[in-house]
Amino acid sequence: MKVMVVGGGGREHAIIKKLRESKKITALYALPGNGGMANDATCVAIGAKDIDGIVAFAKENQIDYAVVAPDDPLVLGCVDALNEIGVPCFGPSKAAAIIEGSKVFSKNLMKKYGIPTASYDVFSDAEKALEFIKSAPIPTVIKADGLALGKGVVIAFTREEAVDAIKSIMEDKKFGDSGNNIVIEEFLTGPEVSVLAFTDGKTVKPMVSSMDHKRALDFDKGLNTGGMGTIAPNPYYTAEIADECMEKIFLPTIDAMNKEGRTFKGCLYFGLMLTPNGPKVIEYNCRFGDPETQVVLPLLESDLFEVMQSVTNETLADQEVKFADKSACCVIMASKGYPEKYENGFEIVIPENIADSVYVAGAKLYDGKLLSAGGRVLGVTAIADTLKGAIDNAYTKVKAIKFDNAFYRSDIGQRALKATEEK
């Protein structure tokens, strides 16, 4: 079968590498992909938000199946457009993708159906938001309503920080129209857990849990980023907590979306906080997380393509979804200065013996050389029987990769390791 994956980052590279293992796939395309994916898929220079171009390519090349991976094309209705020309897809419809496309929608959904989350208020007027913040509990969390590359959330530890965040999002339009509305919500405490789950709108099959590291610098210092590394499984996410999440969060969310006429089929990402009062939802994503995908999918032992097809065909209940009983660690190698200003265009040298475990996020081919072309450049993953082994192996691989201007956190997985040792 001819399969295309829409997207061009490290998450898409991880999906493509896992799809390559399926014997059912005869041709694999990435739209647009990037220079580092060229050995794993045919890259086609069509942007992930160019819905018309994606549809035209699918028609012309008789694509049998599509995986729409990033949030933007999902929220724009890429799956609906491909379905209209008869191309089955993995990914939610536009109506269902709103669960990530609008923080206001998702918070109201949780409130309506009793799904545990932080208490919150919604504002469309900056003056009213600024007035509210004068007496709101501090710290507080301020979120842009729409998509913001994973950076539209500010944790304000002082009133001054809260005021600056509101003005930046609503008045200065730091995230464009995504900041027309904001959510101001209660600051929750506890370990964070990411759980990606396959769902066909009826059955939910969670993947192995993971822990993301959002801050740019060691010891969770510096600015929020799209993610500087991940480990899996998350030691805080016990079997008992998993059962509680299934009963109180996962299934109720799927049921709520069905009742709203927005049946969700694809990968639903649950960002959770394990608070003293039980697990609560911080956020939903309507797709595979990045860089969580880079540690979760390498542990998948089942055929990813078969799992995806079972989601599309609503036969997930009959499909085995099996993960290895091992640990994984992914370290992101970024361009120095990320997530703010950084320089690109430096040659990347990846030793051939570790290339299979490197997921390229931001790179381009020029004169036969792979050059850095983004803030997050590479995700480097290792699998081992223990978490410590996975962490050590990941950093060994990182040190073998060379490109000027590279930087990475040196403490990915240390918090999880400490939690493991305390058990």
C-alpha cells in the first residue's frame, strides 16, 4: 500500500521509522518531511497546512492511506478533505480536533462532563482579565485559547508576570488570533505524566506513559520549549493510577466527545497532573506528542500500521497493542539560543551505527550534506532494560553526533531516575 505521512518533524520521523517495519507498506511519502528523513521516506515539498496541495498529491499518486500527524492540518480539516476523495486516514476530523484547537472548548467539555481538571475562568477582554488577576490566587496558569506551537502556556509566579502574560497574549498578539481568548486556571501541583492513547471512538488503548522536559535548561530552568527530552515509562504512573485514569478521564473523554457529536478517532494525548487530590487533565492534544512519540513508538512491538488501520476501521478492540517491557530515553539536540534566536546551516554528522535511533526534526539537505534548519534539530533515543541504561545510552549517542551550535540538557530523566530509586 502507498502511505503518506503529513508533517516534517521528529515526531513524523519516528512515525515513519515505525511504519517502515510493516510488510503491508510498499511506498512511504513524507509531506513535506525534512532532509534527515530522505533515507526513510520520499519527501515531497508540500507544506503540512497546504490542504489543497496534500489532497492533489494523494489523488495524483493514488495514495491508499494517510497519517495526518501535526495539530495545524488536523484543526484545519485535512482528514475531512482526504476522506472526501476516498483516502482513509489516521487522525481526527476537524470537529474532533477542536479538543486541542480550543482550550476554551476543552475546559468547558471537562466541566460539563465532570472530567477532573483545574478550576478556571475564560476571558475575551484583556481589561477584564487584568482586573481579575488583581485578586486571583498566585501562582496561576494563563493559556492562549488556540494553537501556539506548544508555547501558549505561561505559569505566572507573581502578579507582575501574570499581567505581562495577559498583555503579551491578548494585546501584543504574541500568538496571533490564538490569543483572542485566554483561560486563566488554578495552578496544580504534582508529577506530570503524558499518556498517548489509540482510540477508534469506542475503545481506548493507552500507550506506555512518558515524562516530558519542557524547560530549555537543566534543572527545569529557562524558557518553555516544545520539549527538550522524554523518558518512558513514567515511574509516577502506577497501574493503580492508570486504572483510575481510564475510569475517570480516558473513557469519559471519549464518551463526552461522542455525546457532543465530535467522535474522536486517532491518537488522543492526555497531559496529566498527579495532584494530591488525584489525577487531573492539564491539556488534551489531538495527535501524537512531540517528543513523547520518540520514546513511546520505539517501544511498540505491534505493527503500527495495523493498529492505525484498526482505529480507522473502528476495530481497535480486536487489535493487539503491545509494548516492550523496557525503558526509553530521548534527548533533544537543539540550536543554541532556542526557543528564541538561533543560527542554522551547520553541518550535522551522525555516525552510521546510531542513525536508526536518531529522529531528525529540523534539517535540510544541501550539496549532499545534512545541515541544521530549526530550533529543535534532532531527537536521540535509546532503549534499555533499565531507565538508567536508557539514559546513559542516549547520552553516549548524543556525544557521538557533531554539529556546531548544538546544545542539549544534561539532566533528561534524572527526576524519573530519582523517583525510581525512591520506590
